[in-house]
Amino acid sequence: MTRTHLCAAVLGGTVLVAVGTGAQTRSLPTFEVDKAWPALPPKWKLGDPSSFAIDARDNVWLLHRPRTLLEPAAAKMAAPAVIVFDQAGNFVRAWGGDAPGYQWPEREHGIHIDARGFVWVTGNNCPTNGIKNLRPVADDQVLKFTQEGKFVLQIGGTSESKGNADTRNVHRAADVFVHPATNEAFVADGYGNRRVVVFDADTGAFKRMWGAFGNAPTDEDNCMVMTPKTFPAGPGPQQFNIVHALRVSRDGLVYVADRENRRVQAFTPQGTFVNQLVKTDTPFARNLALSHDPDQQFIYVGNGKEISIVDRKTLTIAGAIAVPGLVGAGHQIAVDSKGNLYIAATGNGLQKLTFKGMSAASTR
């Protein structure tokens, strides 16, 4: 009978929990916390960090929520919503917020830098959430800018969504990723809707959409997060329950974090279901990012208070990142070309985990 062994190793300040089959453990990425990163200009204060993105120069783009600074003195010092740091954590530039010509999201959620250098932003505000400092509007738009903050494109409009069948608007979208091979924007349209929806990244024209398992998505909008009370055995619900993050791999698979259903699903770019990983004993699939190696061997997936290391080919958990001082699984995460991992943790700050190389495979 095959058994699972847990092997804990301390490597360069990193606590790595490797999961092996039988007597084998495999080589896995290791990390340590960079406690000095980043350096925010003292004239500014951060609201809740929501998401990170990485550009071609490995600059790190932070999207935060200035309106979460409720104290008047702090609110006056709120940094612009988009802040750029270099690898060392030095400030590069900042911009974002309301301006003529487009509708900035009321509650910032996702940020992405595409292969052509454009910056994409989403929001997830709900008009009846009752959050202080927020207007009663729905963030039903996706925005595209240059890296200097010049407006390029808006898909959808504030409070305009007609539901999952709507091909012009999103509804409180969580994330966006532009596939370089096709120049298509894949949107995790997951707070108000239950779908992945794809648009032309230049024109914003609708291309296609799908729900869990490739099903047609159904409408069930709710401002409250509806986590199931129980998780029966089996493949799980036939509809998404907060499509919270997505990435397209270099070999053309779409990976979706179905947060409240605690699973990661994989699809072809056309929406055909391929495989899934379900882990219902902890809050799994809070976010996801792909490893930096050419084959993108691993998916990093937020799991409770840690980050799981998932084998991308088999969609099985190979280990976990449990670093001393870790802020937790975070809200959204990103990986740069050197393998460093960035965690945006709403209400709990932000963090850089420096990639320290691969652990040595061992036999017990």
C-alpha cells in the first residue's frame, strides 16, 4: 500500500514541508522572508494591500485600497492606488484613482501587467456591502492603462451588469490575465458572476465564457461571501463560488482558483474542463500563481495560513511554504522571473519571499 510521508526541512531560514509518495521526497522551491521590503515614501500610507503584479523588468506593482484608511489624518496621507517598486523595494512611481474618461473601481481588487506592458485593474465593490467610505455602486468594469497611468480601454461600466449572460460588462471581477499567445484577456468574473469571461485585449470585444467544469454559468449574486457549511465528497458544485484568481500557463492551460468551493480547476483556453484539485479541509484556493521555471512545474496556491506547492502536471500537493514570519496565504500573490514570491494580505500587510533555490530530494 502506498503511504504519504511528511518531511520537514529547515533551509536558509525557510521551513519547507515536503510531501512525498512512499519513501521519496522531491526537490521543491524554498524561500525566506525579506523583512526590509519594500520602502514606501514616508509621505504616504497604505490601505489594505489587495494584489501584486510583475512587469518585464521585474518591477513589482502593488494595488491597494486607499479608502480603507478611515482615520482622517491617515486618509490625507493615502498613497495612490497603484504603486510600483523595484526588486530592492525602492519606490519607482505611483498613480491611480478617479479621473475623467474612465470609471475607477470603488473597491480595488486585481492588477495584471500583460506581455505588452499594459496595466489591467479590476474591482469588486458591491452596492449593498455597507463598507464605510465606499459609494453604493457595483464595480462592473475592467480597466487598461499604460505603465505611466494613461487610460487605454474600459470593458464594462459601473453598475451596468445584466448578469452572467452579459457580454459587455463584468460583475465585480476579481482578476484578469492576458494570454500573450492570443492577446486575449481572461477575466475571473467571480464576485457577482460565476464565470471566466474572455475579451479581445485590444478592442474589448467579447470572445467566450464558461463556468465550473465548462458549464454555462448561472446567476446567483450575493454581496456576502457564501462559504458552504459542508463539503460532500465528490467533484463538488457544478457552479463556481467566487472565481478569485486565474493564470494561463506557457503551454496554454487556464488555472482557476474557485475560492469558496476550495478547488483549483484547469481548462483549455476554449473552456474545456481538464482536471481539478479539491481540498476542502482548509480554506484552499484563496489565490494562485505559477512558478518561474521554464516548464512552470508548480502552482502556488493559498491554503489556510500557508501556501501550498502544487505539482502542475498532476494537480497534487507536493509541499507547502511555511516560512517563519509568513503573513499567511494572503489575498493575492505573484511571482517574478527570479522566483521571488509576493503576498498581498488584506488587513495583514504585504510581504516578499526571496527564492533560495530548490531543496535537495531525499530518501527516507
